[in-house]
Amino acid sequence: MVPEECTYTKEHEWVCNEGGVAVIGISEYAAVELGDIVYIELPESGSNVKQMDPIGTIEAVKTVAELFSPVSGEIIEVNEAIIEHPEIVNRDPFEEGWFIKIRMSDPGELDNLFSFEEYSEFLGEQED
Amino acid sequence: MSTTIFEKGTAGKSGSFISANDCPVEDLGFARPRGGEIGLPRIGEQDLIRHFVELASKNYHIDKGMYPLGSCTMKYNPVINEEVAGLGGFTGLHPLQSEEDVQGALELMYELESDLCEICGMSAFSLQPVAGAHGELTGMMIARDWFRRMGENRKTVLVPDSAHGTNPASVVICGFTPKTIPSNEAGLIDPEVLEREAGGDTAVLMLTLPNTLGLFERDIERIIRIVHDAGALIYMDGANMNALLGIVRPGAIGVDIMHVNLHKTFSTPHGGGGPGSGPIGVREHLAGLLPVPRIVKENGRFSLKEDIGESIGRVHPWFGNFNVFVKAYAYIKALGGEGLREASENAIINANYLMKKVEPHYDIKYPGRCMHEFVASGRNLKKFGVKTVDVAKRLLDYGLHAPTVYFPLIVEEALMIEPVETEKKETLDHFADVMAAIAKEAEEDPEILHEAPVTTPVRRLDEASAARSPELCWPGEECMPGEA
């Protein structure tokens, strides 16, 4: 996965298209902002989701955030390792700390997400 | 770090003055005799007292200093409340005593219910729920049964994103589905959005009023009309009622169900000094659904009525936290109508005064007037590498309790500040001065804030490890499987 080739959401999630399968995680910015993550709840694989459905919960020491599905499709795999060891997400949000894989029913949905450049710009606005 | 009382115990020691058993021992036949010691700490009375005095001296509490914890209404708990609640006639009661014996206690509960009805403009109150969230759950159960009786299967409860965090949880536990209503730029519900969302599937709009930003819904009349037109009910989370006493009677503006927190608005202690109490009030059409037993007055006598067909049933053993009712009753009677209104007015004045004093040093996302609390943000300190948590920890070094932090979620780096009416101007000035000093430290020497707190009994705690791998057994104890 190459960050520059992936897409991003306003909710600070990243989505990388690997041959029709969306690999999804949270961005470095989100991992830092949330702080120490202590609990992650994810759905079972096999369930179908629509774009922007809430699909999970990320509990950090200071706050709780929802995970939204950036695409529609079938959940084919969840990262069991981060459920057991949520600190992986703080350490490596982009590679080892991925959350979920979804077989996309409409890869065109990726077009209404941020490109890498657009997300970087969006982050810049957040910092102001 | 203090040791636990279990670690302080010494075998053979005891502070008990119970005489040796001189009654014949009966074999109950069916009973299973205890196998060994039950593990109570073995400690003499003097060491016991020292243990608790040591803990109390390390603790921070409202009797030690200002406690501006947003959404919690940490007001002064008058000593007279404790004195009245400590009267032998109250403390010596047993819940199974006959109604004849407890007429005074029933009268007090009956009167407290009536006073809450008067204050809130509701038709009936039940004192049974023992916490705010318990009141919410009871309210949701009432709504669920109401729609069942109407033969309607409504599933959705609308919850603004400025509501208390417990609201959606109560909704889910009751079997409804929460739907978030986003706030507009002003931090309020947008009636246009509500109009789109409210419909035939909407059971309830669950409204925190004033909301967690300390703002009163300007369009409240329209909001209530929209919800009622959709055939749904209005639930008001009355945890912030300290802004409204004698100013707004929620029932009179159309709120159908609400709870109040005696341990916030009505001056009874919080947390360990509690317990809590979250009475639930309803308007006339829902009165029959309140939990049983209900206290009824007939020919000057009070009794407990259990057989009310429509009632949702009991939500707590016995009658709720009675001792708390006595304190709230004492508070209401001591202040009276005028006094309660004055309390709310002063709570609002204090919050607005403090907001203006803090504003030059911290971001205020929703400036203008607030009600009893306001939300500041440490966002402007991020450029110095300082976060709200650092500001909160540094406040402890100055001998002040931190405000609520990182809530509400809709304000980044939130500091939710509720000064309450019982703090005098000099105390507010001191708090504002300290907040300003901390902002200056953030700019000049952020390391001070990263290190904070340095003067407290324990330094910054490792909250992540505490949450990830909690140790739930005291040293030396053998943990049951699954406990640690």
C-alpha cells in the first residue's frame, strides 16, 4: 500500500484499493489526536455495509470515536490483532494497524473521497 | 501511593466490640457452613481511622476547593442537609416497617414529588431511579410502553450530538435505535434538520436542555411542535436544570418526560458522598406508567400503591435512595421558590462572568451568552505542543479541580466549565487568573505542563495501561479466573 495512491475521508480514515478490496484504517493524524487507544469494536466479517454506515467503535483514554464505512460492500476480514492489542494502531496506523477489509460493491464510491493531496490540504485547514 | 486496608491488616487484630456468642448454635440443616475466613481486613480501630483520614486528606473535594466540573453541578452541599438527614427518625427506618410507622417519611417523599412537579411543570414524579442515567432508562421504558399501549411500533430516538453521552446508551438498552441530530453552527438543533428526521418511526426526541455546550435551544417551541406533530414524545435530560429553576418549567413548554438529578441541582453530594438520585417526571397522559409503588394521600394518610395496571413496574428495590430525598427536601424548603430562582440566576451570571475572564486566553467556539456552563477549548495551545489534558493536570498543581475535558465531543480539545452559583467572585477571579497563568506557561515553558502534576499525591497516571490491563485484585489476594 502506498499512501499517495490511497483515498481518505473527513473522518480521518484511509482506504486503499487492492484489486476491488478496500483495506481501511485510521490516519496518523487520527491516531495521534485520539491518543492511547484502549478498546476497539469491529463487526463480524460477512456482514454487508453501506457507505457511511457506522461499523465500529474506537475507545481511547480521553474519548470514544465511531468508525464509519468509507465504502459499500461486504466485510471480508477484520484485523483481530488490533482488537487484542489496540496499541498497534497508535504505533503503526497505516500498515499493521489496519482495521477492516471490504469487498466493494461500487468502487466508484472511492471517487467521492479525498485524494492524498486533498486530504493533506484538509489536514492543513484543521491545524489552522 | 497509599496501601489498601487489606494490606494494613494484621492477623489476630480486630476493632470489633461485639461480645462473644452466648446463644446455643443451631444447626440449620440446609445451610452450607463457611469453609474459612471471609477475608475481611484485620485492623484495629485507630489504624482504621488513620487509614480513612489519610485517604480523605489526599482526596480533592468540594469542601477543599472549587470544583468546576462541567455538567456535574458541583455546588456546595449545605451542612443542614446532613443534619436533617441524620435525624434518628429517618436513619432508624426499615423499608419493611408498616405504613403507619412511616407516615412522616412518606409525607416527605410525597411533598418532594409535589415540589419537583411544581418546579418542573410536570403532573407526577417518581423518586425511584437512583441516578441520572437510571432516570433516562426509566423514561425510555415509559415511552416504550406508551407506544405499545397505543399500538405503535416506533423504533427511533433522535439524540442531538450536543446531548449527554448517557442518552444514546439509555436508548439502546431500552431497545430503541438512536439517531444523531447534528448541531448547527451556533451549537443548536437546526429545526429544518429535525423536520427532515422526525417522522412516523420517531418515538422520542431526547433533549439535554440547556445542552452540553451550555446553550438553551432558541427554537425550543418549534422543536417541540415538530416532534409532537410527528406523534413522538419529548424527553428532557434535566441534568442541567440548575440553569432553569424558577425560569423555565419544562412541562409547561411541552416536555413529556424528564429527569432531574438531586445530586446536582438540589445540592445532595455526588459520587462517593452520594448516592445519586434521578427522579423521573411526566405529564398527565403518562402518569399511570410511572414505576410502582406510588405514594398516595387519602384522608390525610399516606400509603404505597402497588397495583397500577399501566405502570412499567419497579425499577429499583424499595423506594429509591431515601436519605438523598431528605437532603433535597431540606434544600428546596430552605431556599423556597424565590431562592431557587436566584440560585439559577447566579449560576448563569457566574458562568458568563467566568467565560469572559477566560476568553482572552482560550478559544470559545460558541461565544455570546451561555447558561450555567460554557465550553472553552485548548485548541489555541496546540501550536505550543500543549493539549487540554496538560492544562487540566496543571490546574491540579494550583490546587484546583480540573473542568470536564474532551467533552462534549463536538468541541476539539474541550474544557467544559461549570462554576455554579455557590462560588464567590473572588474564587472565580482566582480560577480565571490560574487559567491565564497556565496559558502563559504553555507559551513560555510548555515542559512545565507536560510534567504536571508535580504537587499531587500521585503524578500523572498511566491511564492507557490502566484501561488495557487493569489489575482488579489487591496485592496478596488470589484472583478468581477472569478477574485479572
